[in-house]
Amino acid sequence: MDGVMIASLSSMGATVITNPLDVVKVRMQLRGAAVLGKGETHHHRIGVIPTASQVIRSEGVAALWRGTVVALMRSASYGGLRMGLYHPIKESLSFNNSEPGFGLKVAAGILAGTFAAGACSPLEMLKTRQQSHPDHGHVGGPLGALRRTVAESGVGSLWAGSQPAMVRGGLLTASQCACYEECKSAVETYLPEVQTGWPTHLAAALVTGLISTTVTNPPDVLKSYRYMRPNVSLGACIRELFRHEGPAAMFKGWTASYARVGPHTVLILVFNERIRSALGANEF
């Protein structure tokens, strides 16, 4: 349970700082999908800074922190579970208490992330809706949005995007946890001049953030679409994306994703290490 608590605290700290980038990422992913509608076209794309500027001009600076309450709830639960369960699962998969290899670490990350994403899918859906547009999920707060979603689409709609969310959760946790451990070991082995401690943690986390962004962007795009269109099947979403925008649609918002996932990965891992150090626990 200590690992889950530490992971929850580190994830919440990272979320407070990176939520504006998450809002921008969701807007970029959903633009042109007919979920935002109102005159936007399928091929009209703008970058991170123009998207952020557009949000601020039309909705005010506070719009960049839309969904923060739900995002923190999600971080405490999803972030705590996926990273907190990684080590126990990894240890349970190890044979004869031997040092687990990279493949086993990836498997542990996939299992932990998939379970956490499935369990916390309703919070992810509410967060995406609140961040996507000023008309979505703000009257009555998170509970009001939850009641409206259930009334409009049924209880099952709370897990409408759970399939891509679980794929993304598994890939994210595997890439963050397994790659971070491997990168940290590589830095300590091949770059002994790098000071042990936070410099090593920072270097490993920076590389991990790049890897995590790339492998999770496709399911992240599909997750955003499904949460906004719970009555449309995943297959229909994929066909629509490919028909109108081609395979490149799977990497819509990559820059915004890296701008968010990169710092978020660095922050959550460095925070995790600092909290562990303060509590006298082993390194991640």
C-alpha cells in the first residue's frame, strides 16, 4: 500500500502542473472529429501554441485548468494503482526471486496499467469531457456531468472508451516503469560521471517520456474520440479517422502529448523518487 500512496501523491503533483497541456492535447486530438463541430473541418490543424492561444482568447486562461478536480481524482486512483501495483506484480512474476528481465518488467507494466485504466475509466471519461469544450460537463461539476452522461447514454457509456484506455494504460505503464528502470540502469552503467540521485533520475525520465509519448499516442487519440462519442463503436471511430485523415490521424496532438507526457513523466518519476527518499523507502 505504501507504493500506491507514493504513486498517488507523485501523480497528483505532476497533474497539477501539466493539466493545461492535457487540455490542449485533448483539443488538438478532437479537432475535426465532428465532436467539437461548429464549423471546424477535418483537415484544419493547428499547433500547440496556437491551440492554447485560441482556448485562452475564447474561454479565458482558467479554461486551461478545466477538469482539474476530476484529473486529480483520476491521478489519485489510476496513477496510484498503475504505478503502485507495478512492483508487486513484477515480483510475483519473478521466478526464484531472480532479477526480472526487461520482458517481465514490460508484462508487469501492461498488467498494472490495464487493470488501473479499466477500473478508473469513468473518471477518465469525465476528465476528457470537461477538458474538451466549455459546453461539456461543467454545470453541476463532476457529479452533474456523471448524472447527465448516465441519463443520456446509460451506465455502460462510462466505460465507452475503456478499450483504448486500457491499451494506453498498459503501454504507458510498461513504457514508463520498465523503460525508466532500464534507462536508469544504463545511465549508471555507461555514464558513471553522472551524479547518482536526482541527475540520474532526471536523465532516465527524459528518455522515458519520449518513448511513452510515442507508443501511447494512437490509443490516446482513440480514447478521446470514444469518450466524446460513446454511442459510436471503436471500429467506426477508426474507420472515420482513416477515411478523413489517414494513418497520420493516430499521431494527432503528438507534440502536445509530448509537451504534457514528457514533463508529466519526468515529474511523476522524480517526485516518486523524492517521496521514497523522504520516507526511507527503496528507489523505484
